Amino acid sequence: MELFSGLLSALGLSGAAGLNAYIPLLIVGALDHFGFMHLGAPFDIISNPYFMVLVGLLGVLDFVGDKIPGVDHALHVAGTVINTGAGAVLAASQMGVADVPPAVSAVLGLLVAGGVHATRSALRPVSTATTAGLGNPVISAAEDAGSLTLSVLAVFAPLLAVLGLAGFGVLAFKLYNRVRPRRQRI
């Protein structure tokens, strides 16, 4: 059962990192720091107060910058490395308890976070184009709320987090099909 719970938690946290790398890192770090969770070495660095302050400052800059058209694009480009890396680290930190090699869980986290990040990066230009950038702050706030929700669920109700992640995938697929240019029939 521990393997299943660890797998679900790893998937949920890496999906949350795909939306916003900083929120799940801060949540996991705070939970470990205050004794509600135990992270083994080397992942216990996440709960180091200096690391948490750095992640918090970067998170604030990302939170503000992601609401500004143009700046959000630059952050999404950087997020290709940051978000996927955070997803890999978070997944590996959760799967270590279940005797799954950290490299295997890191690859899983990288793929999930990368997929979620790629989806959000692909959909954001549609928002920018259709709302002249005015919808970006709303979309960004929804992504941040989704990351927060997925992070909390991944720790306390991992099955719900994975179901939420699947729901995100279905919603993204429907949105993509709705805005995708229709091919002309000849």
C-alpha cells in the first residue's frame, strides 16, 4: 500500500510542479520542516530554511511575472527546465519511501511535470491571442490555485490528486480541440 500511496503522491506533486514549481516545493519543505512529513537525504534540503526562503522569493517573482503578457512567455521557457526539474525532485522524494529507485521516480516526475508544463505553455498563447493578454492573469491565477490544490491533495489524499491531474488532462484536451483550427474539406 505504501508503494501505491507513494506513487500517487509522486504523480500529484510532479503534476503540481508542472503548473507552478514553487508551490509544491514550499508545501513539501514546510511539511518536512515542521515534522508532518519526513524527507530522506538528499531531499531533506527542500526543508532547509535558506532553501525555502530562496524558493519563496523566486515563487513571488514568478507569481507576479506570470500575470504579465510577454514576461509569462519568458517564464514558461525557463519553466521548461525549472518545472520539470522540480517535478523530478518532488517525485523522487516521495517514491524513496516505497523502495523505488530515485532515478526511476525522477524520470516519472520529469515526464509528468514536463507534460503538464508543455500543455499549459501550449494553451497560454491561445489565451493571449483571444483576450489580447487580458485573460492571462486569470489563467495564471487558476494555474496557481490548481498547483496549490494538487500539492495539498498529493500529500493528504493522493488518489484525489491523481484524479484531479487526469481531469486537468481531459480539460486541456477539450480546450485544445475547441480552439484548434478546423481543416478545410476539399
